[in-house]
Amino acid sequence: MIDLMFEGVVSRGRGEHSTLVVPGRGALSGAPADWPEQLYPGSLNVRVIRYPPQLAEHGLLNAVSTFDQGHFVPEIEIPQAQFGNNRLAPTAREPRRGNGQAWRARLEVPCEGLVVNCWLLRRIGSAVGEQLEFVADRRLRDLGLVEGTHVRASVLGSWRDA
């Protein structure tokens, strides 16, 4: 298992994720045992300020959209149609647009000793810019992850070419 370590700052999202319904474990075939049965509406956005060196080592761009290319294998993939209120729809040029990919993740606030297990959720074709979106079964901001907080985000997965 590879651990990609990002550094970033908790930031305000666009507010659209709160209306997106991410399917829970019972609604997904092949969902990992630790995928939440129900996810809290919304996500915690982290604006990336430092990318892991492994991206460049694999010839990939330092960009959140790099996850869309499928080189870093997610723990679970969620078809576009299984989300509720998913406005990212497939197109002829992007047939996988709107599909979700999720990786186990851990958010750390080193100065406070806070460690939170959660999931990185990336919908292919999302236009959130250089922000990672984290989801969990609870509201992550209630755990002290408020706007402006500097975090380390660890994302677990494997390389497709490995």
C-alpha cells in the first residue's frame, strides 16, 4: 500500500457537495467493510499547497485532476448513476465523467495531535480545482478541522503500473 502525503489548508468549498448523496456501504456491491453505511452530507475541502513527490516520480502532474487518470488505484469506484443528485454527467468525450473514486485517507493536524480517518472522494471531471474533498460518516469540521487549518492528508492506494 502506498501512502501519498499532501499538505494543505482546510478551505471553503463550493457548497454543492452538501446536496450530493453518496451511496453508503449497503447500496454498493463490493464496498469495503469500513466504507460508511451512511455518509454525512457535504465534504471537507483541503486546498493543496504541497503535492507528494511520488506523482512526479511517476511522470504525473501535480494536480488533483491527476486522480482522474486512474494511475493511483482507488479502494472503491462508484458509478455516476449510483449517486443522488450527481450533476456531473458522462459525455461522449468523457464517458467516465461523474464516476466516483474513493481512497482511505487520514487527516492530521500536527500542532494539535489530531488524526482523523476518513475517505478522499474524487468524482472524475470535478471542477473543484486544486482541492481534495474528504468525506466520512460525520461532519469533519466538528472535529476541529475548520477553515484555515493546516493539515497533512495521507491518501492510501496503489499504482496501477506496479
